[in-house]
Amino acid sequence: MEHIRKALEQAEKARAEARSQQGSAATPLPTQSASETATGDKGAAGIQYQSTKVISVPDAVFEKNRLIAALAGHELADSYSMLRTRVLQQMNANKWNTLALTSPATGHGKTLTAINLAISLAREVNHTVLLADLDLRNPSIHEYFNYQPTTGLSDYLQNDVPLSEVLFSPGIERLVVLPGREPVLNSSETLGAPKMVSLIAELKSRYPDRLIICDLPPMLATDDALTFAPYIDAMLMVAEAGGTRSDDLKQALQILKDVPLLGTVLNRAETGSRGKRYRYGSD
């Protein structure tokens, strides 16, 4: 897989550059300062969104689209609470605040897992959460909230649309979403472009209580996840019980061998009479 080989070389170069820049402050982005202030994203408590669009999402939409972490008392919500605890323990221990989710191939539930994890993290009152849709070829996070954005990440990166016009809140306290809007064909180049790298550096450094959850494309479909890996703190792999091929999972993990990996979420695993659950385990 020639594109994977080239991506590995580029990722190693990017990691070296990122390490050499550690300890230096990110250059503030003019459009971000205004937009982030407008969101009221100043801490974990008492957030009031002034400019960021707040949409109303009925529980029926959460239920239909399997956003179970948003449903109080749902019988499977504990699965995400346990995943949240494990993730927080490792991220706090390493002083990380940026986590990306990927999978070996398509259709294994990584986007749904990313959204539910972000919601569960936002319900932990010590953190604000930014959920970023970085699956640029197939942006779909907004669809789970039954929302069609008029602007997306590509508009910010390519057309200088202010970030405040892109972000939205699904009515869940402490959670803001950075959506995509339309597919980006040169997605790998876009994720590695200076403006994208500067954006993620700014988002990572601005508030100490913010966690950033990124939904990245599958590992074996494109080199996007590997291209972006140097700019996040750690990865979480999502696999599907009965769906993910063992060889694909091994290959994806081998590609990420130089990237901190929190573990693997086993999606749709049977756990007794309560039906399909999510499991978390280190590799």
C-alpha cells in the first residue's frame, strides 16, 4: 500500500517537527479569538452560548440515532460511562487533552462511538468538550443530531469563514461540535495543511479544562488518520465484533505503532441478556 508507506514517512517527519516545537505557544488565530469568546467557552460551569448556534435535539432523535449517552437512565449508558472513566484516567495521567477515534475499515461504528464518548465526557462537570468531525471525505456527525450546517470545517479552512459561524451546540451543556458540511476530496492534504495544524494547536492550548475528541477516517481506507496523528495526543481504535477482520485490525494497529494508543473499543459485543454493548480494552 504505497499511500500508507508515504503517509508513514510524512507522519514521522511531522512528529519530529511537532516535538521540536513543544513548549512554544501556538500562534493565535484572529478569527478564533472572537468566535471562542462568543461561545462563552470559558470554563466547565455557567457556560452561555451567545454566538455559537444552539440547536434543539429531541430525545426521539437521540434514541433513533443511538446517541444513548444523551439519554438519562438508558440501560446502555453505563457502557459509555465506563469508557469515559478509562479514557479520563489515561488522559489525565499523561496530561493529554486531544483524542482521535479511528477504525480499520468503514461501518464499524467509530463515528457513533466518538459522539457518544464526547457526550459522556461533557456530562463530567470538570470538562468542556469539543467534538471535531475530521472525517473530511464523509462528514456525518451533524446528521446524528438531525442538523444540516450551512457552513463547515472546510469553509473555515478554505474560505476564511469565522469559526463562530461553523460551531454548533446540540443543546448538551459543555459540548460544542465542529462539523463538516460537504466531502473534501484532498482530505489528507487538508488535514496536514498549516491552517489546520495551527487550528488544532490553538484549540489544544487555549483552555486547560477542554477535551477535544476527533472523528478520523478508517485507517485502511485513506492515509488521513496517519497524516493527522502527529497533531493529537492519542488514538482510540474502534472495532466491530463479528465485523472487523482480525488481519485488518492487526494491520491498522501496526500502522499506528508509533502513536500512543489508549486501547480498542469493541463495538456491538454481546454481553449476556442485556444485548449489544461496548467494551474497552488495552491491546
